[in-house]
Amino acid sequence: MLPPILSNLRVPVVAAPMFIVSGPDLVIAQCKAGIVGSFPALNARERDGEPPLLDAWLTRIQEELDRHNQANPDNPAAPFAVNQIVHRSNARLERDIEICHRHRVPIWITSLGARPEVNAAAHDCGGIALHDVINATFARKALEKGADGLIAVAAGAGGHAGPQSPFALVQEIRGFFDGPLLLSGAIATGRAVLAAQAMGADLAYVGSPFIATEEANAVTDYKRMIVESGAEDIVYTPVFTGIAGNYLKPSIRSAGMDPDALDASHGEGMDFGKSAGKAKAWSQIWGSGQGIGAVREVVPAAALVERLAREYAQARQALLER
């Protein structure tokens, strides 16, 4: 059974946190539209000597969602989530945990490692902790360390995706875990959301389609490339960060490289320290999942959620009629 905080969404979708792309504008729009909006804590990057931008972002998100709820008591906003990168190079982790704890963030998403103290902080402020995994081994470790739910990141997902089929990954996790399970991997339509549930997941984890929204913090060329590309335009490689992920081939070509002849020995190591925001891999090489063939125009986030909800309802009805 899903916890109450995940049970009353307009459509069973959690918007995935995307590096650089996800910020307050997008999160607020997603939540107002009825799905969980999220962003990586590391996206809130202030200059040296300035107060923590994460603090300001959380204040703005909470205040705007509170105003929406007061004005729309019959149509409240969905909750939001903050993604913590639990990696040894993230020197900000302890500070960001304290800020999220103080703001009583309702949903914590952890990536690239599982730490009991992060889960404990989430629980202490009344939140839940979801951890993303690419295989059953990592799933078991995350649960042992106190995660409340899992995000199965399958083949075709944007960012640091796993290599396993969603059928295999969900099937194996459901063999030992009956708690909250989200599925990530090329989900860009309401029909795909329903398919994720048919496989055994509770919710879909949707990222790349939201790059092509008005509120996304992405340059115009990135949004255009999402609209114009399809699954064949994605390459899966560890070259840019040291961990295998999915990237847009046209952006790799624009950076002067051949996406079909990448040399993994020249890859950069994973680094979420101060220099991460300037890394060539993230500023010029654009990530994307394989589901973007369903994205045909740049729209407001609310319009994308409306499409997903409509397609989801139509797909359910079509199956019932069969």
C-alpha cells in the first residue's frame, strides 16, 4: 500500500529530478498540476559568500504551494521532493540535509549511494525516503539502510540509467519488496504510466518529457532537440561522468565528438564538488531518456500533465473494454 503522501495524485507520476533543468518554476508547476515535482538539491548553487540558495528555493516552493492550497481547497497541490546526491564527492550533503530537515521536506529522493543518516533525517522530520536503484542487489542494500521505497531505474531512462529491462527489474524487486515502487525508463505517455503499473510498479517516474516545457531551466536548443529527437538519437555511455547514462547524440556531435565512436578511457570521473556546475559534460552534453519520441512540442508543464492524465484514463478504459 502506498503511503498517504503518494496516494492522491492526479495521475500516478513523480517527476524525476533533472540536473540543471529542474528548479522552483518547474517544481511548482508540476505540483500545482497534480503530480510530485522534484529537483536535485545541488541545482541550488549560490556564489561564494552568499546564503544557501537551497533555503530560498524551499521557502519559495512551500509558500507558493501553500497559497495555491488556500485558494484551491478542493484541488490542492501535490507534494514535492528533493533529490540528495549521496556520493563521496558531494561536500554539501550534510549542509543540505540540515536545510531539508529544517524545512520538513515531505519526500526525499537519494541517488548514487544509500546512507542510513539521510533516511533517518527524512523520517525525523516526518518525510519518506525513496532511493533509486539499477538492480536487485542495490535495492536490497537500500532497504537495509532504511529506505521507505525504491525507484527502479531501468534501461532507456534519462541520466544515469541502468542496463536492465523494466520487466526484469520490477519483477525481481517485487519478489522481495511489496512497498512503494516507482519505475523509470522511457515513460512519456499515459499509456506507459499504466504499463508501469501493470508490471508491478505503483508509480511512474517521468523526466525527459519535462525538459520540453516552458518552466524547465533548459536552453532553447536543448528543448528543441528533445522535440526533434527519438530513441535512435540516444547513446548510452559512461564517457562523460564515469557512470553509464543516456545522452542526445546531436549534442555530442555539436561538442565536436562522434557519438558512435566514443572512447570510455577519456571519460571524466564523477564529481559533485564545487567544480561540478562547470563540467563540460553537463553544460554541453545533454541527457535524455529514450521515450522522447512522444514529445512533439514545447508546452507548459500543466499541459504535459494534462496529456498524461488524459492518455492514462483512455488507456485504462480501452483495456476494460477489451
